Amino acid sequence: MVIANEAPGGPGQWNESKVVDLLGSAAWKVMVAGGVVAAAIGLVTLVWPGATLAVVGVLFGVYLLAYGVTQLVGAFGPHAPGGSRALLVLSGSLSVLLGLMAFRSVAQSLLLLAVWIGFGWLLSGISMTVTAVSGPARPTSVWSGLLGVLTTLAGLTVVIWPFSSVATLAIVAGIWLVVIGATEIVHGIQIRCHITTSA
């Protein structure tokens, strides 16, 4: 028995354009939310100079987890070129893993925490930069590339810098978090504007 296919857009058909629209909508919202979380955590670390290693570890663990989720969602958005999605998925997954390690490092050392934070930013920054450069030219590509470069620089700073205290790590990483968070918010708004004008 042969069942005729339903018309495009019918209830029984997988509508790819609707899925892409939903992912695009989720991508910019998650990007903005991730930027707000990053900026908020950055401000908390800056105004709390007496924070302990445990507090800083928990804060940055939360950030890396949120950042990893942002990349995982963004990997399937319409602004991400197909060839770079695997890289974004890998980077997002590793950021989540490094976030979990940051939680564990609260019982270990300042050096380990700095390494988890730094490598989390390095992996994310490189993947975003590659995605922006390799993808088609879009209005959002400039902000995506800028965010990737800033995140890479933040990672290099934290990995290379010889931190002597939790306060120093919190200040340096907090400043970077505020900058990265603000850039993420603008980038998310740019993605939303691009989706709106393309609709």
C-alpha cells in the first residue's frame, strides 16, 4: 500500500526550514544569555577581591559550563557553516568538561584552575575564529571573529601569566570575562538582526 507524501509544510513532514529557524532563534538567545552570565561572573570576581580558591573555582566552573552549552547550541544555528560545526561541537564539549574540572580544582591548586580556564578559552576562541574565517561572509562574521580573537587572547593570558594569588587570577580573568561577555551580547544581537532581515 502506497501512502502519498503530504504537501510541503504539512503536519507529517519534517520541515527543515522551521528547524533551522528554531535553532537560529535559540542560538542568539543562548548567546546573549551566555554573555550576560559571563559579564555577571566577571563583575562578581572583580568586586570580591577576598574570594577564596573554592569560590573562584565554582564561579569559573559555572561559566565554562554555560559557555560550552552556548557553543553546542550555536554549532547548529544557521550562522555556523557546516564544515565548522564539528569543531564547535568538540570545543563546546571540551569546555563543559573543563568546567567540571574547574569544580574539582577547588580542592587542588591555583595553577590547575588557571590551566582549566585558560585552555577552555583557547579551545573556544580558536574554534570561533576558524568558523568566522572559513564561513561565508556575513554581517555577523566580524563579531564572531572578534569574539574568537578576544577569547583566544584571554586564554593565552591566563595560561602564560604566572599567578601568585587567587585575587590576581580573579582580577585578570574577571576583566576578560566582562569584555568577552559584552562582545557575546553584541554578537547575539547581531545574529538576531541578521535572522530578522533574512526572514
